[in-house]
Amino acid sequence: RGSGMFFSARRVSTVAIVGASGQVGIALRGRLARERVGVRPLGWGDDLHAALKDADAVVHLAGALRPRDQGTYREANRDTVAATCAALEGSAARRVLFLSFPGAAAGPATPYLRYKAGAEGLLRDCGFPAVIFRCAHVYGPPEQPGPTASAMLARRRGVVWVLGPGTQRYAWIALEDVAEVLARAVLDPDAPAGTFSLAGPRAYPVDEFVRHINPGPVRIRHLPAWAARLASHVVPALPWPLVDVMLRDCLPEAGAQDAARLFGVTQHPLTEVWPRL
């Protein structure tokens, strides 16, 4: 589970990470540091052409389910990838990795999923081997739960607000396992290109997950789907693409190859990452 690579990492000396300051980026940087691999963290606005020129591999993690305004969904989730693809031209990179989301699809899909699908297409056509992970909701340990899990921790008076009925099921995946899969995909010289599912070992109804991660009694309040969609038009913190995604099941897609199994990662169950007190 991260006790060391099962192959040599000597062929890779420098990994560029676009979006390295986010939850997954920070975890991946720590994981690669244990392999003594040089990590080049990059953010929006950095000179990607210069940064990617001599990188052995590129990991693109930039993206947002809740950007600063709804007009930036394309910028956050597609245009950043377009910039990475342009910067890859003439680089020494042997592969590019991308963190997408289950249900990414073109056409009438919600902007978040539509632009994720567009980004996947750009990467497949960029001329470099692309390893695309459609990654379910990620949660970290209690001391660093991450943005999605944090929203499900009780605040005032032990209340947690849940969008929808709370019966929608998420195949939550531990942050440590995401970083481990990404590290192995970066460093394994025989890692295949393609699109893979990256999800946890068990799907939990949202209400069950909320009850588990809150240490004491918790009162769950549900905002019905119709009310959540209505609120998305007037509450900036609830853009409708986010509402749409949170109301859906978040599960491995039928027929998709399991990335954890492919890269030999034994996943951590929720009960191990968040043991009940």
C-alpha cells in the first residue's frame, strides 16, 4: 500500500504536476518524494513550455467542481488541459496523466462533466500516451479530510446538510490510494495508456458516510433535489453543475478497468482511514 515501488523508478527523474497545490497534488508530491523523484509543481500562470520541456512525465490535476463563477467551468476543466497539451509539444515527456470524473460525457451533460470529457479528448489526441483516471470523490484522513468530505462534517449544533435524499451512493476513495495509483502509473515504464476507473472498494449512501465520519451524534438535514436545483440559481456557493454532480451516484463505470487492481494497489477501507472513536 505505499511500502515502496515494485519496480525501479530510475527511468523517471522529473515529474511535472499541474495543479500541485490541491488535495491530490500535495499527496502525490509527498508520495513521489519518497521515491527520490524530482517534482516540479506548477500552477495556473506558470510557464508550462519551459517547465514541461525536460519533464519525464506530466500529471494534470488542475480542475474545479466549484470554480469562482460558473463562467469558468471551461477554463478550469478544459482550457487548463489545452494549455498543457500545447506545452507538451517538443517536450521529453513519455506520458501524461489526467484526473477526470465518472460520467464525463460530451453533449448535454452538465458543464463540469462535459468539459472533463472535452479535456479527455484533447489528451487522447495530443500525441503523447495519455493515462486517464475517472476518479470518484476523494476523502483524506480526519486531520486533512479535503473539501468534499469537509462539507459533510457537522458544524453548528451537530447538523449536516445533504443535497438530495442521502441515498445516492458514492464509491469514496482514500486520498492515499489515489496518490499511490498515480505514483505507480507515473513510474512504471510498462504502464498502459487508456481510460481507467479509480474508485474505492465500497460504495456508501451519503447519509451512511456522514454518520461514519462524524464522531458524535449528528443530525442530517436533506435539501430536496428540486430545492437544491432552485437554490443553485441564487446561492453562489451552490452552482448548479456542483448540485447536479452531488445528486448523482458516483460509482465505477460499467466495463471500465479498475486502476487500483491494474497497478497492484491494495486499497484502504473507510473504517481504517476513519476508525470510529
